[in-house]
Amino acid sequence: MKGAFETGVYRNVFSEYGYSEKEIRQRLEKIFQTMFYGTEEERIYHPVGSNMGYMEDTGNHDARTEGMSYGMMMCVQLNKKEEFDRLWKWAKTYMYMESGVNAGYFAWSCAVDGTKNAWGPAPDGEEYFAMALLFASHRWGDGTGIFNYSEQARTLLHICIHKGENGMQGRAMWDSQNHLIRFIPEVDFTDPSYHLPHFYELFALWAEEADRPFWKAAAQASRAYLKKACHPVTGLSAEYSEFDGSPHVEKPGRWGGRHDWYYSDAYRTVANVALDYSWFAADSWAVQETDRLQKFFCETVRENPIGIYAIDGTVLEGKALHPVAMTAVNAQASLAAQGSFARQCVENFWNTPLRAGDRRYYDNCLYLFAFLALSGNYRIW
């Protein structure tokens, strides 16, 4: 099989399963309008003044580089340039750090008035910022200043892998030896859901020329790492893991509690594996991985599909904080899955509405990404 990067053809899984092009298109636009321009109880996007805007994490009432970069990716995929530029200007105005050990990175959390809540970055934000900017450059063309999208992306990517060299303060987001992304620059472990080999393949084409070999190696390293981080029976991964793929166990209370289980961050891993396969089809392991995970949820724990699990499938106490996100990523896995549960997962997702309430931000971001991917609208630009 060849991926969309080679063929230029993006699967519309919804259409394959009998949904009409009209209802798919209308549903996608409704999702965007609800998340960006719905009521105060629905939207997560907030315009600010004449030329800025932010995405609110409604569960924590802040703006995060995760959500800001997600919003930019959503907008470039849907050809929403005004909202894209507003988000990017807000991020550069309030989140960007111009001095100190993390100069060149973005503060991972800000209050909705723009005040920084932290002076450290979260690398998943930087990689999404860079990819969204490169897509914007190709789709809309470069502007000037901060809207010279490709220049901004290349500079950011260079800092991400070279910080700490040649007298530059701070630490790189990727380990220079194993080419794996760190959870945060200060530590030597990772987060499986941060690994985006499909982005790194494109960075290897469009980053600064001298940096391209690094990104090609990073794509290969992340694909090899994910095979170790995802359980060989269940397909589940931990929220944080060591570079060897084993779950990362921290002292109680650090990083907000336990992270060696299948919980919020970890849901994104299978979605990333599936999108990588859809774009590049680099390794048939992705088919096995997505089949395993869908079987786990549709067969092994079908009576408790929104629980908390150890990565070996042991059911732990409590319920998932983001059940709609789980439904969304299980469906997105069908971009690669070839097992008997692919259609069931997509239909479950189609019949699941956007989440309402305070915790809607994370669920609905993954929901929109899954809908874009399954409708053939999450594309390489």
C-alpha cells in the first residue's frame, strides 16, 4: 500500500461506510462552527480585539500551546485563514519567550488575558505550531513578519533540536543521540502521544537544509519507539514512558499524579499511528496496532469501554476523564485498521455528539481531528 503522500488520495472512511458527501460536509462545518462560534457553553475559541484570538482549555480555564497549535492546524486544514492568523498572533504576543533559559520556545500555559502561568514549554505545542505554519505557507503563501509562516516554522524547528549548542541557553526538545522527543526539555523521558513521525517526514523536506537529516532520523526513531511503547496485546500505551518504551513511573504527586497508565494524553497515540499510516504507509505494524486496540475496546472491555487501564489491559479504579476523546481516537484508528471492528468504531463515533460542559475542550479537539481524518480532510499541504 502507498500512503496519501505518494498518491495524493486521502481516504474518506465515512463515505466508504455509506455516509453521503453532503452530510459529511455539513457535519464537518457544523462541528467547526460549534467549537469556534457556538454559544459560551459550546465554543472553545475566543476572538480578541481586531486581530487575535485564543483557544480555551475549558477544564482548566487557560490557553495552552497544545490547544493553540491544535486550533491553527484545524484552521489551515479547513481554510480558515483569519482564525489561523488570530491564533498565531496571540501565541506570539503572549506565549513566546524572548529571554531566559527557554527563549525561542512558547510558554505552555497562559491565563486567558495573556499572562504567563509558566515559563517552560511543552514540546507537542512546538511541533504542531511548526507543522501548521508550514502547511499555511504552502496553502496561503508567506506574508511578512510573524506571518512569514515558513521562516517562523524553520526557525522554531532549528531551536527545538539545537538549543544548548554554541552557547545557546537551555536544552533541546529532542535528544540528539536517539532522536526522540522529550516530555519537556529538562527530562530524559518521553510521552508516546508526542511522537508524530508523519510530521517529521515533512520536516525532513521543509526544515532548514542542514536540519533535514535529523528529522528523517527522528521519523524512523519514533516509529521504532512506538512499537516498544504500545502493548503487543492490547495496543495501549502509557501517558509517559522511558525512551525504551516502558511506562514511566514517577514519585507520587509529580507531574500531577500517575502517568504510567492508559489515560488522557495516551489516547492520542493510536490516532497518530493511524494518521502516519494514512499519509506514509511506512510500516504495516500500524495495521496490527490499530486492530489490537480496537479489539481491546470492542471485545475485551466492551462492558467497560470508558475506563482507566494499565497498558496490559488491567481495569483500574475510576472512569475516563475524556470518554468522547476515546471514542474519537478509536474511530480514527480505522484509517489503518483492517480488523472486524473498524466499521463499528466509526459508526460509534458518528453517532456520538460533541461533548458539552467544562471538560469539552480536549474531547472536542480530538473529535474534530478524527472527523477531519476520517472524511479525508486532514491533508498534507
